[in-house]
Amino acid sequence: MQMIEYWEWFEHYKPLSNPLQDGTERLETYGKELELVVQYASMNNNHVWTELDDGSIVNGYHTVNRSCYYITKVPWTTDVEVHDEELESIYAHDDSKLPEDELADRYWRPENYLL
């Protein structure tokens, strides 16, 4: 498996903008965005990437421990894992340094989903 940095992945594979949500390339793991990912993966899985709960991004459509999906312009041809070493070194095992909104995005907590 090839390991690359996030910026290398972004520049090489060129993630596409989310057509259902302005200002992001991330596609959610539910609703219309998930339907779009599943449809695309069934036709062109080598353009689909899964961001895992640990922040790494792996090629292909995965349903376990995922936080979001990406669809890229350039297809993957070999197994690739993407890491953001700068982010990992800053926040490694110390969530007290994360801004509150990042904590909410990173971890499932019941209070984040109560109306």
C-alpha cells in the first residue's frame, strides 16, 4: 500500500466539489449524498475514496469506520492511504487541543444529534 500526504493526494487525484453542498469536497455518509456515492461507486469505484474515523483516507467505497467520502477526477490504480502528518502530530491523542466544532465532527456524541 502506498502512503501519501493529504496535499499530495489533493493535488494528484483532484477531489471534486460536492454538488449537493457548496464549499466542500466531502460527501456525507447518509441521505442524498450517500446515494450519490453509492451510485458512483457502482459505476466507477476507482474514483471513490473513504475518509476513516482516524482521519486517514483510503481508496474505494468502505462502510465501516467512515466519516465521509470523496469522488476524485483522477482514478486510483493501486491501494493508497492518505495521512495528514501535520494534523496528526498536532492533535495526536490530545483532544483537548481540538476546537469544539472539530470535536463535534470527530466524535459521535448523543448531544450532537438531539433536537
